[in-house]
Amino acid sequence: MRMRRLIVAASVVALAGVALVARPSQRQGGAGAAAGGQDASQAARADQRGSGSGRADAPVLGAGTLIAGVWGTDPLPVDSRGWGWMTKSYVGANYKRPFYNKAKELLFSDKQVTSYTISTFDPEFYCEVRKHYGYVWFEMQHSTMSWDNVAKMIAACPGPDGAAPMIRMPDQLPPFGRRSSGSGQAGSVWAGVPGGYQNTYNDNVLVVVMLETLEGIINANEIASTFGIDVVIQGNNDLARFSGWSQTDPRYQSLLTVSRNATLQAGKFWGNAGAQYLTGNPLSPDVRFVQNGPSIDGWTPPARGRRNSTEEPTIGLPGRGRGRGGPGGR
């Protein structure tokens, strides 16, 4: 299946008024030649470790077509269609905005989207955080939260009048689908949304893929062009770890440019997990979507200020809000 073949080079996430889904996996094949002959399976094993030791896990690369990408070494100009023109075409012709997915509405309004990461069970805190961001990132890949924990938090403050809840987990979902009937809590959480939840679910889903490996960057053009994908971001720490290039290395910057150009040409939205890319980087004007970052209304989480590093925090540590309000995730 073409979708699956391409997605194995990326982590797949789906942001709705409901879920983010991540599946770290690898595409076997051409990476070996690009990596100076290193076996692609070694890179795959490094990715599966997730929190590997860094440069020791990284393939060694020299200059090559990977650096230039399909669209060249320089950032392409944004044409009159702007960012996300293909993503916008996925919305039904009869759907009337605004979206009840706040993150999607912000993207379609050409604004940067930030979030807050929740990795421990705390319904009261989730309900407060939800007032101040475009979406809430429920971290289930790098935490011990259960589905029951997340369901109870979402049910604690239902409705479309806040940040879109987004669930990250080691799995993948198709970009479009039919919402079946059942006895779950969707009927109460999304009761009263215009047009009805089942009829408008697809229009409010946002499918995000995260590129974390060189294989992902090599295949960025195909991945970004996949039907149904809306947003492409980088897992910045993992991309640095698996490439062997720090985020201040010009070669790392060229990886971002490859992804950025591919995403622009595909008509999707682009961003980074690291909220440090919102400002101060040559590509910051094009960053539309990050994990964490500043709130919409200036609200400051109680734990903010404990981290001064511009590096992304390690997700999954115990303790409410620990590093969550600072620059983005993995």
C-alpha cells in the first residue's frame, strides 16, 4: 500500500478534535547508499531505540543529493497560493468555518500554532491548559499514561471551545475515514458542533507527520505529497541524533530546507517539534506548527521558568508541566 510504504520513513500523527498518532518506524532501502554504504537497518535500529546515546547511533554522511533535495539548496519562494493550498482542498466544499478544531482554524488563518504537552494524569490542569493553546499534546509514546487517563481528562471539560486534544501513540491512522456509531464519549465531548460530529469529523481532522530520520528527509518529497497529509514537522532532537549533526550545523539546516521545500511544493503546512524554531531561524517565517511554545493569550504555566535551555525537553518525565511550557518536543 503506497501510504504505508511512504509513512514508514516518518512518524505519523493525526490531530483532530481528537487524536495525534505517532508511529516511529523506518523505510528500508535507499538509505544505505546515501549513508556511505552503512546498512539502513542499523539506522532503523537506532530509531527504534528512540532515546539512543546520540552520535554513536548516527549514520555518517558526506555531501550529496540529500543536502540539495529535490527542489535545490535554497528556500523556494512562496507563491500566490501560499502555504497549505492542498491541505485546504481536502475540506468539503459545503463545510462552513470556523473549524471546531482550533489548531486547524489557526493554520487556515495563516497563524502559528502552539501547544502544551500533558504526560501525567491531571484533569484539572488539562482543563486550565486547554483555555490557552491551539492544541494539547497528550504524550502517550514517551509516558505511562493510559487510554483511560486521557479519556477522563478529555471528558472533564468537553466541547469545542478550547484547544483541540491530540493524542500521540505508537500507531497510525488513515488520513480519512468514516466515524462509526458506538457507546464511547464522542457524542458527549463533541455534542452540538455545527453539522454534527460524525458528518464533520474528516473536515476537522489534521494529519501531521514528523520526520525524525535521514530516511524521512530523503523521502520528504513523497511523504509530503501523500494524499491526506496536512502538516509536516521535524522531530528536531531525533533528527540531530540520527544525522550526527547538531541543530546549529549548516548541514542540519539544509535538512530543514529539504523538508520545507518539499512541504511547500506539496501544498501542505510546515513546522518543527522544537518551538525554538518559531523565531530566530532563517526558516522561522515559514514555521506554522510546533509542539509547546507560548500560549495564545500570554498565560504562563505554573512550572514555566524552570528550564532555560532552548533544547526540546525530554518527554515522559514524571511531574506536572515539567518542561512542558518551554520549547517543543521530540
